[in-house]
Amino acid sequence: MAVRAIRGAIQVDANERAAVLEGTSELVTEVMSRNRLTPADVISVVFTATHDLNAEFPALAARKLGFQDVPLLCAVEMNVPGSMPMVVRLMMHVETEQLRAAVQHVYLRGAIALRLDIAQ
């Protein structure tokens, strides 16, 4: 069993609690699905949000998806001039037998533009 880091991001529609939770849920669910994971496989998740998203902690969405005993951390993404607004990112550390090259990183909605090299 190896430890792998999975990256992902989603651009949400508004700085509203429901939008942050819904977008984060979509992102976490898609990462889990594409990588055939369960919460028991997850070691920890670091979430970041752009400075314009402060209506809710993205980690709450993961808790609602069953991540009760997974360490979660939220932080503010660097505020780089000209960077994409309204983005929730994650780095999920997991135990998996997948090779590093087989890991599916997930970029959704407008955040696809952040990683055109691996766009789905």
C-alpha cells in the first residue's frame, strides 16, 4: 500500500454557504469516485479557498460526506493578482495500491482552466 496525494479544484458560483458546500461536495465526491476510494482510505485533506470565499469552511462538506475521523484543514489560497476567483482546492492524502501515474486529479467547472494538461 502506498501513500498518494491527489489534487483537485472547483470554481463555485458564489460566496454563499450553500455554494461552497455544494461545490466542495461535488469535488470530494468526484475525487473519491474516480480514484475508487472510501473515507477509510483517506489519511487527511487540506482545503484551500481563494480570498473571496469565506461564507463556510470547505471541510464541513467533507464531514457531511462521512469524513468524521479524517483530519481536515482549511486555509486561504495565496492572493495572486489575476488568479482565478471563487476556487476551492484540495490535496487529499490517501492509502492506495494505484501507481502514481494512475491517480486521477480532478478539476471541475471553471477550474479546468487551471490544469489544461490534465483536463477531464
